[in-house]
Amino acid sequence: MSVLPDVNLLLAYGWKTHAEHARTRSWFHGLSFLTCPITELGFPRVSMSPAYRADFKSSMIVLQAIRNLSGASFIADDAPAESLPAITSYKEATDAYLVALAATNQAQLATLDLRLISATWASGIAYHPFTP
């Protein structure tokens, strides 16, 4: 089964300053994974924030290196809005969409976001790659 890593895992892979960088690099080794426009656009958006302070060119170089990994595949954001699970807050919309997109593509959504994993609508699709 393929895995759709969310933005926080792409950031952990791409930036040495991320607390989970080493573990994430190891986790990605040999992994068959997906990226999509939402996760790819999120990478430079967060990379250029004060948390990482990367410039656009550097963030795009790192993103391209991730896309060039042997297990990487790109998928379109083509899950219909109707496929979203019932959410209770606008803050859940993107995460819910990524869960729906993963399900539509017979994949799981990998995330470091424990709040997302605990959402009932993400059960069976979203998981934390470093917890048993």
C-alpha cells in the first residue's frame, strides 16, 4: 500500500533542523510514497515561514529532491469535495481532504500530527509512522 506523507513529514525529511529529521530520512528509505499539489505547495509555504527561514529557491530544490526519490509518485488532487468525512471545524478541512485523497488512491496518510490521528474520521487511514 502506498503512503501519502503530509506536509509535516515532508518538512521533517527535508530540513535537518526538524526534530524528526534523522528518523524520517530512515523511514523514507525504500518507501513507496505519493505527493500531491496540496502537500507540495505546503512544503515551500511552511519552509519559508519563520520556523525554517528557507528561501523559495532552496525550498524548491529540496522539494524536487524529495520528488526524485525512487519511491515517489505524484497524484492529482482529484478527490471530490463530497468525499470529505464529516468534520466539525474549518481547521480540519485540509487534513480531512488529505485523508479522503489517500483513501481514494488506496493509500494511507502518514503524519506526525497526533490530533489528526485521533480524529474518528481519520481512523484506518491516517497513522503516525513512528508509533507501534
